[in-house]
Amino acid sequence: LYAATFILIIAVVSAAIGGLLWGIEPVGLATVGVIAVALTLFIVGINGTIFSLSNSLKATSAISSIVMIALVSVGGGFFPAEFTSAGFQAVSKMTPTGMANMGLTQTLTGRDLTVSIPALFAYCSVFFIASIILARRRVT
């Protein structure tokens, strides 16, 4: 409930800033919201999966940090993927973080989307569902 409330607050604030200050169309704001929810599902899912497969809290923290930094790096979070080689760009387009980064950038700059939002949402939901299944096995 706390996470859902937090996401809702961030979405409302982002929509207000995006719509009022930068003149982003409501469709673009809705697309950004869907991408943010998908990315949230992925982050919760990947971290939940790591937690379910780890033996200790320290291992979970270390592995989770390494995986997230690697995914953010490959997804273009630290530098634009467009400035890298064609091979790196291809790998970036296959990760949820890369798909979300491209989708957000294209939406907020008014360009046509080259990312399939349903595919991104499905891809991220798979990790979320996997984490739920693995967590239930660990608890029982």
C-alpha cells in the first residue's frame, strides 16, 4: 500500500510538472505513467527474485546492487545508449531498463515510440510474478 501510494504521488506531481511546465500532452503523460509502473514492477520483481534466491541479507544487498547498477548502465541510465556501438544499443533495447529509458526519452521529447509498451509491461510483469512465486516457496 505504501509503494502504491508513493507511485501515485510521484505520478501526480510528475504529471503536474510535465503538463504545466513543459506542455506535455495528456497521452504522453499517460504513457510515462504506464512506463513508470512497468519499471516499478521490474525493479520490485528483480529484487524480490534475488531476495528469494539468496541465503543472507548481506548477499541480497550486494547482488541486488550489482545487478541494478549493471542494468541501469546497459539501459542508458548513466550515459545515452544512442552514443554507443550498434551492438551495445541492441543489447540495451532488450533490457527493461533500456526499453523504459528509450520510451521515456521518446515520449517526453515528442518523438514516435519505437518501444512496445505492452511488451515492456509484459516483460516487467514476468519478473514481478516470478518474485511472488519464488517468495511463496521460500516462506512455506
